[in-house]
Amino acid sequence: MTFDDQEYLHRYPFIDRILITSEDIQLRVRQLANEISRDYEGTVPILVCILKGAYPFLADLTRCLAIEHEVDFMAVSSYEGGTQSTGVVKIEKDLTCNITNRDVILVEDIIDTGLTINHLVELLRTRNPRSIRVAALLDKKPARTKEADLHYTGFEIPKEFVIGYGLDYDEKYRNLPFIGIMKA
């Protein structure tokens, strides 16, 4: 399916502009899947989708992978409906699979402060995986307050609040096929 990003701009007048088009996202996801497939050839990694925002990224990424893999989900919260992270990470849904001696790839929509991803990596390390790597669609380095070790990154973005392709504002706009910036 192809998306007409401009059609969404007419439908949603609160979007200031498109930061990353749906076409660019799909191209970059295929490139990341190729990198992951090369790095994990001969293994069966577990891709852990961090809900809710990363689900479109995970779905597209898994369809492009050329290796066997498993999928599990975690739900965490650090925003509580606003546009700024609270800095407090809450685990709302934990893994259902055992990751001991397994290769784990955390699939995230966006890394901004670095607090959430560092908390998750530290938590999952206590479960003795063989390895943990992070695949993030978006890296908002200007917002970083704690270093984050990202292994697969889609795009670096400026310190702006973004929506679309899984990212929301108050649980809305995850359906947009692109990454957009809301009008102030």
C-alpha cells in the first residue's frame, strides 16, 4: 500500500509539517532489517516491541527480516498524556517469554532523554540474555539526559514533539504513515 502523505496534511490541519515521509520510513526500515539480518544470521533473536508506539515499526521491520526471529511485547510509560517525559518509568506489561541466554533486540519508536531505554536495558540484563541491542526508529539526541547505546537507528531528529507512525499525542495520531510535527 502506498500512502499519500499530502492527503493527511489536508485531513489534519494541526500538523505543521512532515519531518520524515512514509516513503523514507519504509526505505530506512528495509535497510535496518538488512543490517539486523546480517548481524543475526544463524540465530533466532527475540524482538521486544516497546508498546504502544513501536508497533508499526516492529510490524514493518519483521516483514523485511530475512532471518527467523521471535516477537514479544513490553508496555512502559513515562509520559502520562503530555509532551514531556515524567522521568519515571512504569512497566505496564512485562515479557511473556524467557530471555535467558537469548539475543534480544529492543524495538523502540523514539529515544529522547535515554532514561526509559536505559531502565529497560538494566532490567532485562538481570534476566541473563546472551545480548541486548536497541533498534530505534528515531533518535532525538538533543533531548538526551542519559547516554543511550543504540545499535540500529532509523533517523536522528531535532528536539521537537513528533507524531505519526506509532507516536501519539494523548493516544491520538498513531495512524499517520509519516513522522510529523504538530503546530504550536
